[in-house]
Amino acid sequence: MPKLYEFELGKAADILTRELFKLKEGEIFVITADTESDERVVEATARAAFALGAKPMVIWLASPLGVGKAADPMLPQEALVGALKGADAWVEFNNEWLLYSTTYDIVMKENKKLRYLCLVGMNADMMVRCIGRIDYPLLGKFLEKITELTKKAKEMRITTPAGCDVTFRNPEPMRIGYSLGYADTPGSHMMAGQIGWAPVYETINGKIVFDGSVVPPIGLLREPIELTVERGEIVKIEGGKEAVEFDTWLRSFNDPNMLKIAHICYGFNPGAKLTGDIVEDERVWGCVEWGIGNFPGRPAASHTDGICLNASVWLDGEQILDKGKCIHPELAELAKKLGKQ
């Protein structure tokens, strides 16, 4: 009997390697994974790459007890850097991710041809829903339109039913980009369905309430975690046991930058659902995700991401989302075609 999504997983791996990476014959394609990764995803991707004439190289690692730079002491850094500096393309399936680690920083700086795609924590079910069943041209139109609208906005407000209410200004000029999942050009790329940017940090004020997941250190939340933010810095964390756990974790690094907001993202992948896997959670339709800690240009000991579900968004006073649903006419029409009301 076939395993769950055995046939569909093969198609998703083909889309990943052929369409998103556009792998060519002879290219060196490195797949990294750890002992928490889904071996079916790794093997299907390696098979698909090999079928295209590429040279897949799978690197399995012991799972570090942390992510980003917190994983540094537990990684075979020199060997990893050496392998990745010689690669043409790299997909990361590690559950305890290498993204933002020193290994990642060195490789992305020194291997200018490298095409990296962050698919941390990927499993067969997610790969089928969030990669294999996506209408990429249509989703691209949606992401381009909401990016265009946001880029024009100077002042923003975001609320959620859980109590989030935060305002901020966008920088001028504004660096904002959306991920459509393609990794066919040099640089760092993300799974389809996210739009991210960094606000003017000192203008971020209000309440950010995580009610989806926080990764690391928790995963799916049983109760909301409320952050009071002043001028881009977390000054208070309130809630139950998980809020205490999160507060303790952030402060355990003795790094003031671990209490600073790093970025914000919209989530818009039609196949994504809340699972506790952050690469999927931050693409749940109509959510916003806040990154805290390490970020290019402002290093910190680690990085974490938290999810605010069912967001309402105002751009210069004009509302475009209401509790996660698109109410801007053009966005609403495209969302309907993507199967999202």
C-alpha cells in the first residue's frame, strides 16, 4: 500500500526542483536535514533532482538544541561551509534551522551564485498542500497587489480578535518583498505566501498578541501571549505559563537585542494551516507574523517568530483586511479565485 501522499509528494518534489529551483544538468544541489526532518521529503527531493541531471548531495545533521546562531556550537561548521560554498543550490529541510546561523551568514556572503530556499521543518503533508497544489501565477498576482498597496502606505495599524493593536510607520524608501517560492536566482528565498519588511523600529507601539504559535521555544500555543511594545522594544510579556516560558527564554541569552522587533510579515498561502511548524504557520491565510531578535544588520543571539491570527489591517486609514479576510476589491477577487473568501 502507498504511504500518505506517496504519488502527490513525487509531483511536489518535481515542482520544487524543476519549476522553483529550475535545476540544470550538472548543478550541485545540497539538501540539508537533521534528525527531526521528514526523510520522505528529503528522499523525494533528491530523486527529483537526480532525474533532472543535477548532482544531489544530502547532509544529515544531529539536531541542535536551538536555531540560528544558538545552534552554532553544535554544528560541524567548517564542513558545512565547505560543502555549501561549492553548491549551486541549497534547500534547507532542517527542523532546527540553519537560517541566520553563522554557517548561513558565511555561505550567503561568500557563495554569490548560491540559490537558497528555506523550507525548514517541511513534511510530506505540508509539501503537498503548500508547494504541490499552488497556482503560482495567480498567487503571484495576489502577492504583488498587496505588496504594492503596502509599499505606498506610510502609517499602518494592525488588530486581531485576540487583542493585538499595534501601530507603526513604514520607512521611506521601503524595502518590502514577497516570497513566491522560486529559488531560480542567486540569494535567499522562502516558501510561497509571505510578504515581509522591517518597519521604522522606533515607531512600533502597542500590543502584539501571539495566538497561533511561537517558534522557538514553544510551538502551538494553548493560550495567548501578550507583548507590550514601546519604540520597537518589548517592555512587558503577559499571559499564562507559556508567556512565562517565552519571557524566560528571551532573557536567557542576556542579549538586549533579543527583546527587539526584527520584522513583520503577512501570511497568504492558500494551502497553509496552523500546525506548529513555523514555516507553514507564518503563511496561514490572513495572519501576521512578527520576528524578534537576530536580523541582518542587527545581530542577536537567536531569533523567534510569533503568529497573530485573523488580522485586520489599515493602510493610511484604509482597511484592506478584516479578521483575515480581504475586503479590498481587487484583493478579494483574487482571493476568491485562490479558494479563499
